Amino acid sequence: MYNTREELKENIMKLITKMLTTLVLASSILPIGSAWAAEQDEITYTLEMVEPTNSTVTDSVYGSSFADLADHWAKNTVTQLAGKGIISGVTDTSFEPDRNITRAEFAKILVGALNLNVEANAVSSTFTDVKAGEWYTDAVTTAAKAKLIDGYEDGTFRPNASITREELSAMVIRALSFSDIASFVSVESQGTLLAKYNDADQIIWAQKEVAAALNAKIVQGLTEDTLGTSKPATRAEAATMIRRMMAYTAE
């Protein structure tokens, strides 16, 4: 229930804006690599962030038990995600915001952020190193079936390996696509978006995803002229990117 007419009106307007944005963007989706797309001059999707409803969570209710977030720059973001049950601490009293996030941890957070139906007691036939009964097995299996994550050529997922900023960028863009939100940019725009960063040539395989994440303002450079895509992402950085992604996907 809403306490005031103004509050009700505000939430209705947010919902209408999100619906219109999604319809416009979804209608613009082009098959990647298609001949038609290659012939176009400039195709840059402009995404409008819409604040998810019911997103205000007070620190006194959620996240206040994480002592290591007291003066951290990501405190508000982590608090909001914790309030929604999307992210959790390493223990009841610590979040470890500056520790590198693992691939399994991020897969679990991504599944929660998209509110996917997790396949319980899953046994992964996709990755040789994702065994039944692990805390991440169900989430990783669900994310793989939704094509949000990939493994390596040797058939492994490497759940305990740190996830790089490049890999994280790819996953959040796949999440937008999964949610029927167009986000990719043209080859020309891709070059423009990446040109300002001196280390853009260090992107191994996800140039189009990194450019799309930059365009959507989900990913930002480490500095004005460096991306740091090869660097492991921290738990705080991952939480921040998930929160920005949810400005497009959350109901």
C-alpha cells in the first residue's frame, strides 16, 4: 500500500516510463553480425535508467551489521541489495567489499538480481568442476542455462577464480539481453566509446560488451583514460554494476 497519493502517482509514472523504455529499446534489437546491421551508419542504443520501485532501504534495517562497510564508498549500494536479498555478507558481520569476487559469487548474485527461478538440487552437465551439492551449484547451473555465463575451453567453470572486469561487463550485458533490453552499439560507436581509454587494446574478447556496458553507464573506467578490464573485480565493484543494471531490469 502507498501512504500518499503522491507516492502512488510517483510509482505509476516510474512503471510507465520503464514500460515505454523497454518497448522502444526491445524493438531496436538487431541480430549481432547481421548484414542489415553492418550497412547502417550509426546504431547506438540510448538506455534510460529507471529507479526500481521500493528501492529505498534504510541502513538501520539492512546492512548495518557489516562492520567493514561503515565508511566504505559502496555502503549504500550494498545496503540496498542486501535489503532485497540479492547480496549477502561473507559472515553476519562482514561483507569484504574490497576482496576480489569469485565467478561463483557473481553468478549467484546475477541470478538473484534477475529473479530467476533457481533449479534446485541441480547437477551441472555443462562444467566438469561444478559438482552437485556445492553452495553455488544451483545458481551456476541456472545462469548457464540462461546463457548468462560461459566456461572455458577445457570444460571448466572455475567457480573459485576471480572474475575480471571484462568478464563482468559481458555478464551484465547478457543479463540485459536476457531481459529483452537492447544494449549493443554499432562497430563505429564501439570504437568511439573505447578510444578514450589507453588500455582498450588489452580487452581480450569482449570489446562489444565492454563498449555496451560503458554506453549504458553500468561500467566506468578506473580513471578517465584507463578501463582496467584485465583486473579482478571487487565485491563492491560487482555490487555497484549489479545495482546499475537493475535500474533497467528490476520491476
